[in-house]
Amino acid sequence: MVLVAPRPLQRSAVPGHVANTAGGTEVLALLRGDASTRPQFDPGLAGGLRAWLEDAAYGVVASRGDLAAPLVLGPRVVLPGDGVKPAGEPGQAGPGQAGREQAGREQAGREQAGHEQVDSLQKLSTDSFSTDTGGRSRDGRPNEEVLLGRLVHTLFRQLVMGGTLGDPWHDALDGLAAAGSKDVVRRCEALDGPERTALAERVAAHAGHLVDLMPRLAPGWMPRTDDHVAIPLAGGRIVLHGVFDLLVGLPHRGAASLCALGLTTGRPWAWERRSLHFLALLETLRSGTPPFRLALIESATGRYGAEDVREDHLRAIASHLSAWLAGGSWSSLTGADV
């Protein structure tokens, strides 16, 4: 990640340390940045990237057949742990300006063709409970890391929208119940006493780092959590799908005006960074302009970092997706694999 503030890129919090508002001030500065230095993007960039991906998507459709169910692809499927070189290293050359302009003229028709599929796919979640294991380990017991992620993300949303936390364990369970995730609540409450106590202590530690790091966001910044993005390709028969943990600002065509913040509770930092680049690509295809900045917070340690989005990031991810689709990695997937 590119350092955009005069402090270490990844700051490690002191174990047990909670009440320090300096981190929140620094994270706010990272999100805000200097408006005069925000990156500029070619107006034809989104159309060129879409044309690149459409070519690969139609190749997949030709192999799967027109009657196959829509294939929904999220970062956990298309970005394996060590399967992508770090975005920021240039990928292969993308389409030229002529291709961009042609793709821009065709984009509206393509999106309309996939409109009905996307309406239903927008409701899909890429959270951990959509995995094949259903949030359980091989012995059938609840997967603690999955439960931890759900609980911490719920507290993160509460902090963004309300600004305060009470008892982290009960706040998280209440938030999940209010959101309709009663199955997760039941799994947490079904844990043995020592397991439940240990998980509650871990949740409290993560919550302490979040309270320390997360700034209060003014309503005028339009902060929104769990912002779902679904991009139809090949007439909606392939959909690239993802969820922003936090998106700030409103998109303006021709000007980079959004900032995205990701939260990780334990996944490798490099993978989470690539996932943010994937989401930046989806936002570029959705609104025509990528976010100007990406930030990442690791709640387990309290470290954080931010970087400006560059065309190299978007091209590297688009190059990987195109190669992933062309290479047949999707062949073992069926339907809504996120």
C-alpha cells in the first residue's frame, strides 16, 4: 500500500489498549486526504475494462451453454490466497482507446440485458456463512473464526452508524438478531460455556481496536455499510459480485469522489488488499469512476493502511479475472458461487 500519512503504514496496537482517539483522527485523515491531489482517470477507462471482461465472459458462456444458470463470482472464488501477483504491478496491456469508446456505447445495452438477473443477485451476501461449510468446521462444530467475523462486522456497522458500543458481545448478538441472522445468534449461544467466554473475550479485544481506530463520520459524507455491487457480464449470465464494508461519498462521473474502507478480522493482509482492488474494479464498472482511496483496518491487531487507487490496480485485477475466466477455473462451480 502507498503511504499517504506521515506514520507507519501498518500500526500495531498495544495489546489490551482501547481508549485512544488519536488513531481515529489518523484514520479520518487517511480517508479524507487532499482533494487537490486526488487521482484523475481516463473517462474511457470503465468501458475499456468492461470490454476486456466481456470478451472473457462470452467465452465462458460459449463453453457452459446459454441455458446454464448465472454464475455469480465474488473475491473468495476468483482471488485465491496466493493466486494473484500483487495488484499495482502492471498487468498485461488492456484494450486501446477505440475499444473503450465502443464498449462505452455498448455498456447500457449489456446492463439492461442482465437487469432482471442482477435484481435478484443483489440480495446475495459474500459473508463467511455463504461458504460450503455453512460456517462449521469438519467435525460439525461452529467455526469460531467465522462466528468472530460476523460478530465483529456487526459491531463495525454499529460504530459507523451509531458511534458507540456498550457490551460488545451483547451488542453484536442483538445486532445480528435485528438483521435477521438468528441462525448465527443460535450458534453463538449454543457454544459451551468456556468456548463462549473465550469468543466473547476475542470479540471485546477486536471491538477495543475498532473503538480506538474508527472516526466519527459526518452524515454529509454519506457513510454506508455492506454496500453490495453486482456487475452483469455476457447479458447477466456471469455476474461479478462483492460487498464494500464501508463506502463513503457519492459517485460523480468524471471525478473520483468515493473512499472505500475494508475490515479484516484475520485474513491475510495481502489478500484483503487484493479484495479491495477487486471491489474498486466493480465500482469502476458500476459508476464509471473508481474510488480515489482504499483503506484497510485489521481489528485483531489495530493496524491500518491506505492507498490511492491507480489504473495499474484496476488493470491488474481485470487481467487476472480475464485469465481466470479463460483458464476454465470456473468449471467446477455451479450457479451462485460467491
